[in-house]
Amino acid sequence: MALKINCPECNRRISVDEAFAGGVCRCPYCKAIVFVPGRVGQESGSQRPDAPVGLSDPLQARRISAEEAAAVASRQQHIPTAHRAKTWYVVVMSLVLAVVAAVALGLAIAML
């Protein structure tokens, strides 16, 4: 079931899924961050869990050395993409071919 709340910025009524209760969402009209109040009678078991125990610094797990970053980058698979020069070449050649065909058709019609 959806919750109905008013955006404090644009004062429009927005519909938000119950999963956002007690959290935040973005207004689809003005893009403001809106606090979604918790449900009435919300149980304590349905709140968000605490941070994991044992990590004094949550960002510590994300810090890696330059050598580790280089090793990860070298293992990543190369995904081929179209080069801009080749793409522009195909577009320009298609347009030139279309113009030549139009001129040839015009000349053929004029000769008849």
C-alpha cells in the first residue's frame, strides 16, 4: 500500500511505497529530498539494521592500495565500443549516398 505525503518544497501530494517509511525519497515534481514519516504502530523489528560490529571505520574496508587498484584494473575485461571517428564516417557516407541517390532520381525523372 502506498503512503500519501506532501512535499515541503512544492506542496504537491505524492504517493510513496511503504518501504520508504522512516526514510527519504525524491519528489517527482520538484526533485527535492523529502522525509517520509514512519508508519503508525511501526514495529521495532522493521527498522533499518545497525552498522556491522567490528568495523571501527566503515570506510576502512573500501580503502585499497594503488597496487591493488592497478591489479583490479588489469583484470577487467575490455568491452569493445564504437569509435567516434568510425561512427561519424558511417553517418557522413550514408548522407552522401542519400544525396547522390536523390540527385540521380531527380535527373532520371527530368529526362523522362
